[in-house]
Amino acid sequence: TLQRVSPSSMFRSDHTMFREILFSLLVFQISAVKFDLGSSKVKCFSEDLPDNTLVLGKYDAVYVKGADTPSDAPEGQPVVNVQVTNPLEKVLVSRENITSGTFVFTTTIAGDYIICFHNMGHVNDPNPTKVSLSIKHGVDAQDYSKVMRAEHLTPLQTTLRKSEDLINVIVDEFKAQKRREEYMRDLTEATCERVVFFAVFTIVVLVATSAAQTTYLRSYFRFKKII
């Protein structure tokens, strides 16, 4: 059976969750990766993002033509496409024949956002394209120099604004974690109730089946005058 935690244990759990959220926000707000993408290959990355979050992505694709590259392959030009989709598989960004650039979007729903790179190069090209990708979201994606100029803020005021935004992000993430915790608890309780119901139903069916078999066998043996 499920047991609800005491207020003191909930207090400790909340503080532990708060430290985990703060650590993840401070460390994982910026993610970067470099990889080799072979011809006719696709590589995708997933980023779990909350809703109403600004996302800034920067990418570079560099192709170096080697000695074994077919003569009809483009010289020094990558043939790589990039596509970004939201959790509902709606395309947010689609670029072709990229070399370097950025994409910016604001999330509308929470979930996994997929970033895919597709090398459309010659199928027999042995030389991979070197791709780098960096993702910033939340406070790190915001250009506070523009905010400073637009609102005529001092450097100290700009720093305070960034700190305030970071605190708001932490609070929102904390609330989201609490909602996930409540959802998982409700799901677990509902599943436990279904399991108990199924167990009781199974016992009732077994008892009823045994009673029916006993009644049938008793009638059969009486009919045959065995008992």
C-alpha cells in the first residue's frame, strides 16, 4: 500500500529537489556537442524543455574534401539539412545546405524538442562532415546587452535583472517538478487501485469456478451413485 510522507520528510524532499533543480539550471542551461556526420546519415538530439522558454541554437558544418571523394562531390561545401520539431512533431525550424547559422524559437508546450541533422551528400563519399551544435535556453539565451540599451539600465541593474529572471526560472521549474511528482503519485495510486481490483476479481472468479466445479462433480457422482 502507498503511504503519504510526513510534512518533515516532504520538507527535506522539497529542499533536495530544489538543489537538484538549481544545479541543473546552472550547469545544463548551455549544452554543446561536436560530431562527425557521414554521408546519407541522420543524427538527432533531444532537449527536454519547459513551456514558454526562449531557445537559441548555433550550428556549424564543415566539409573537407579528401583524396577518395568522388569528383562530382561539391568542393568544400557541406550538404547538410537541419530540422527542429516540437513534442507534437510540428516543424519549427527547417534549413537546407547549412554551413553556419542560428535558430531561435520560444517553446509553447513542455516536452522533448528534437534537433536533427541530415547529411545529403554523395552516398559513396567517405569523408564525414564535421558538425558542431550549441544550445542555450532560458536566461542564457537572453541578450541582456540589448535589454540594457533598450531600458537604459546600469550594469548593476542589468545583473539584478538577470538574477531576477534566473530566480523566476528556478521557481517555474520547481513548480513543474511538483506537478510531475503529483502526476506520478496519482498515476501510481490509480495503478495500485487497479491491481487490487484485479486481484479481488481474480479471487472471486477462482472461488466461483471452484464452487461450480464442486457442485457439478457432486451432482455427477450422485447421478452415478458413487456417493
